[in-house]
Amino acid sequence: MKIVENTVTSFTEVLASPAPVPGGGGASALTGAIGIALGDMVGELTVGKKKYAEVEEEIKGLMKRAQALRQKFLVLVDGDAEAFAPLAKAYGIPKDDPDRDRIMEEALKTACSAPMDIMRACAEAIDIIRAFAEKGSRLAVSDAGCGAVLCKAAMQAASLNVYINTKSMKDRQAARALEEEADALLAKYCGLADEIYAEVVTGIRK
């Protein structure tokens, strides 16, 4: 059974247990899925309304992207667990095994793959949510703000799963490349998510 097929109750129970997965990566991916789903909801509440007829086709396009992205996040819930599995196994290799360092290095790089994909997906999600917040139904703009906040949190959480693995990598050039991409995503999109949140707050508290 895939992790993502669990109930919310069972997912959180396993998350709170000593089991290695799901962990921060899987939780990040699920949070991203929830965030972009809220953006998609804004679209659903916008299409078909005469007031938003001029942007309807654009909103429909955003919804299509949001729905595909939500599925990607859900795949990444299990993808993160799969990417972490080789590393969990590598930690059990005796330290005097001549192949340990090589296996560990490969496992660390693999373990970074899903969190990086989650961060990239969060970036796309925040871009989409920004458009929903700007052009979607004013009655649902708070949901766009919620979505932006959640996707920002998902990106930040996923970054920690990148950094904890790059810290142990011996290939410092590869580690720096991953860290620099993660740093750039955080620098751009956390600020953008904050802007969306601030604009939503200002709009609903007028």
C-alpha cells in the first residue's frame, strides 16, 4: 500500500512513530499538495461566474496546471520514501566495509532528489497561486493566501531534507550545486509567498 493511500489519521500516526518514512520529505510533499489544491479551489469558485468571464480561460488553464501539480506532489510523498530507502540501508553498512563510502555518497545524492523535486514543485505552485490570488474570485482569495503559506512552508521543510544530506556528502561540488539551487528557490519564492499573503491580508481587512 502506498503511503499516500493512507487515511489522514494513519498517515499522522506513522509520521509520529519511529518509522523512517514518511518523514519531513513526505510531509512536505503532502503539504504542497494541500496548498495547490486550495489554489485550484479558487479556480473552481471562479469559472462560470459572469464577473470573471474575461479571465475564465486563463483560470481554466491554471486549474489544469494545478491539478497536474497536485498529482505530482502526491507521487512525491512516496517518491521521498523511495529516495530515502538506500540511505537508510547505507547507514547499516559496517564502517570497515571498503564500499561503504561509495554507497553512502550515492545514497546521499539519491536522498536529495525528491526534496529538490518538492522544492521545484512548490515554486511552480506559488507562481500558480499568485495568479489565482490576483484574478480569481474575491470570495475565495483567503484560500489562495492559505495555499501560498502552505507551499512556502513545504518548500522550507523540503530544503532541510536537502541540507541535512548535502552536509554529509564528500563530493562538495555536487553538494554546493544542490545547495545553491535550494538557496535560490528559497530566496525567490518565500518572498513571493509572503507578498501573496500580505496582499491577501490587506485586501480582506480593508
